[in-house]
Amino acid sequence: MEYRELVRSLVEIVGEDYVSDNPEELYIYARDSGTEGPRRVDCVAMPRTVQEVQGIVLLANERCIPVTPMGANLTLNGLALPNKGGLVLDMKRMDRILELNRMARYVVVEAGVTQGMLGSYLEKNSPDLEHSRPEAPAMATVVGNIMIRGHGYLSLRYGNNAHMTNGMEVVLPTGEICNIGSLSVSPWPFCKGPLPDLTGLFCGWHGTTGIVTKLSLKLFPRRRLLDVVGFICTDLELIPELLRAITHTDMADNVFVIGSALADARGPVQFITISITGDLEEELEYKRAVFRKMAAEFGDGSGTVKFMKDVPDLLKTRFVEKPPFVSPALAADFDKGGGYRYCGAILPTWQIPSGWKKGMDIARRHHKHYFYGIQVLGYGHSVMFGFVYTFNRADRSSVRDTSDAMKETNTMVLELGGIPWKAEASAQSDIVARMDANTLGLITRIRKVLDPNGIMNPGNWEV
Ligand SMILES: Cc1cc2nc3c(=O)[nH]c(=O)nc-3n(C[C@H](O)[C@H](O)[C@H](O)COP(=O)(O)OP(=O)(O)OC[C@H]3O[C@@H](n4cnc5c(N)ncnc54)[C@H](O)[C@@H]3O)c2cc1C
């Protein structure tokens, strides 16, 4: 009854076509493509304007109804699924690109703008600029990605994508509309300003501190030419030092390390792909020569690191794509209703060999196909180590095995001093359980102040 009444009030805010409590429609809002089970969703609303979002939040507050914002729901870890029922706020109708500023290199997008939309828009309106696009499917939203501190192909130079926002417009859990960054003082959202950095109150909080309705995103110069060079490394222990040497050149635009169970059968062979860009062919040729020389001299020329004279076309075409298609998804057996999940671990670079060995061990014990892809972030300040497990959705034991492997991997990552990224609710509990008590107290107090009724995506970042 309570929800019937809520639906009527929501209709007054967003219109009849954009509210639903039909079980058929709620079905798709109740699950994602990972292994987290379905959740209870009581109704869904699709706002078009910030005022509509505000109206919904005020209503939800009045009735203490949980609100979970959803972009494309593509984290694979259930982060946009309600933990405690209530209302899903589907942001897809807020899909306008509001401003492009070529001089200060930023673009302002609404919360439903997808990576694909922004990519095509820039291609057409400013092909000399690009944004740090993740490898996620094109329908993933720019804002959803920043809310989980995701990363893209410019993250080697500039750190994770949350570093690339100039500010945002947010509807706070109590309904106030707030401008964060220079927009709070100036007509232009061109920087965070010499102000307290309040973007940190929203990035990484998984929608528990407010609903971002628009965001100013930094753009970067796009070079005309792109190529990929590759190394093969047969000594796992050399990888951290090798990555340090590669990033020291300041010539790599993106660096991935890839390994798989197949590689393990023949010994630990790692493929390292290095994206290079330039405006002149001579520039690329110079960079190729630098990396060729590095491979020849690395490890005292012992031959453990080899320059791939020709990166195979299959690999090359995938890496010259923007975003690259490294795709762990390739490891999934879709013919068998397959899916995949990954623990994206933010690790210190020196823990790569241990992560690799322990990850293999977990995979073997769970009879999992094992694949990993490591993306270097911010000049090697950290890496995102993706431990990927595939499963057959039609087979319950396969789904359960993957969930168990994920749990063990999360624990292993924490023991290595790393932090699982876009952690599912249970892994968030593991993280906060290890957190320094005063920091956890601070997080709890911030949430209490911002969201006194505890309506925003509850069940996240809680013990
Ligand atoms: C094949 C594949 C490859 C991937 N590769 C990458 C990659 O290279 N890099 C990467 O970073 N990620 C990657 N991902 C993970 C994920 O898909 C992306 O990070 C994606 O951008 C998340 O966006 P989304 O729209 O799906 O967010 P959602 O899953 O809808 O939301 C993410 C979180 O943000 C919250 N949220 C959403 N919108 C708002 C809002 N407006 N205000 C407040 N909170 C909000 C949600 O409640 C949720 O907690 C990949 C996923 C897949 C399936």
C-alpha cells in the first residue's frame, strides 16, 4: 500500500511514463550481470531534470524510503542494486551534454550521458580532445564511472577518472541542490578552485552521499597517431621494475600487463602492451626505438624481456582501439550462458608477483579459468590488478564457485596491503572492518550529517 501511494506521488513529479512498480519492469532493475543475487526493488523512477530529482529525494526523505541511483548498472558487483529495497532512480533520461569548452578543455554532462555518447560527441565537435574512457561497454555512464573512482585509457598519466572532474551539481540526501568546485563561486565549472575539495564527498561513496545530476569533466589533447608496442616477460619478479622503467620514459600513454591460465601451463609468460601516441610518424618511431632498446638491455640482457617485433594483429587492433578492448570478457563462455566477474584490486606495484601467484592458487582451488589484466595507474603510483573469474550462469555451482573465489580474492588483496575496487557490499564490510577506527568514525559521522534518515543507497560502506 505504502508503495502504491508513493508511485502516485512520483507520477506527479516525473509523469506516468517514467515511474513503474510493474514486476516485469522491476525484474531488470533487481539484478546485474555479475553473481550477486537479485535484490528487492519496490519501484523505479526516471527523472529528467534536477528539480525532479530534488522532488523525489524530498519525498523519499519524508517517508524514509531508500533511494539507489543507477547509471547503466554495469559494475558487475551489484553496486547500483538496492540492498534494502525501495526506489531505484534510473538516471538515463538526463542525457544532455550541456557545454563544451575547448579553451579550458572541459565538458559538462548530465548524469545519464554514456561513454559512447560523449565519445561520439567529441569525435564530431572536437576531435582534437578526448576523455579518459574506460574499457566498459559504451552504455556505461560517465558519472557512474566517476562515482566508483573508475579508470580509463588516460589514467596512466592522470590517475583515476575521479581526478578528472572539475566539480559537479549534486542533490544532497536532504534535497538541497549544491554546486561543487569553481561553479560554487564562478559562472564556469573550469576547475575545483582553491577551495576545500568537496568532490571527495561524492567520488567513491557509491551514491550514499548524494545524487550527482551534472558533472564537469576534464578533456585532454588527442594526438593524431596511436600505436602499440609489446614486451614478453618470462620472469614474473621483474614486472614491477620493468613497469617502473617504462613509466620513467614518460613516453607511454597506457600500459597493460596480461596473463592467463594458458600462460601458466607453460610458465609465467606476461604480455606487456604499451600504447604510444604522437602527431608525427617520427615521434612514434623514436618511442618504438626507446622501448626496443629497453627490452634488449633489461635484466642485464638475459633475454627474459623481449621486444615483440610484430605485435600480433589480433592484439594490436584491440589495443589501438580507444578504449582498448583488453576484454576479460573474452574469457567468458557466453555460449554456456557465461558471465564473468573480477576483483579489481588497487595494489602497490611491487605486490604484482605475489598477487599473481596467490590469484593462480585461488583459481586452481576453485577450478576457475583464470585471466588477469593489470592497468598501470598514475605513473605506477598504483595498479588495478583485475583478477577475473568466469562462470556459467545456468549452473548454480559455477556461480557459487565464482562468488567464493571473489571472496577469497578480496581477503587476499587486503592481506597484500591492497584495496578491492568497486567492492560489492560484503567486500566493503571487509574493508571497513580493517579500517582505522577513527577514519571509520569520520565516514559514519559524515554520512549521518549528510543523510540523517539513512535513505541513500543504504548497505554500502557499513560494517
Ligand atoms: C566489460 C567491462 C569492462 C569494464 N572496464 C572498466 C574499465 O576499464 N574501467 C572502469 O573504471 N570500469 C570498468 N568496468 C566497470 C563499470 O562498468 C564501469 O566503471 C562503468 O563506467 C560504471 O558506470 P555505470 O553507469 O554502469 O554505473 P552504475 O553501475 O550504474 O553505478 C555505479 C555506482 O555509482 C552510483 N551512481 C550511479 N549514478 C549516480 C549518480 N548520478 N549520482 C550518485 N551516484 C550514482 C550507483 O549507485 C553505484 O553505486 C567494466 C565493466 C565491464 C562490464
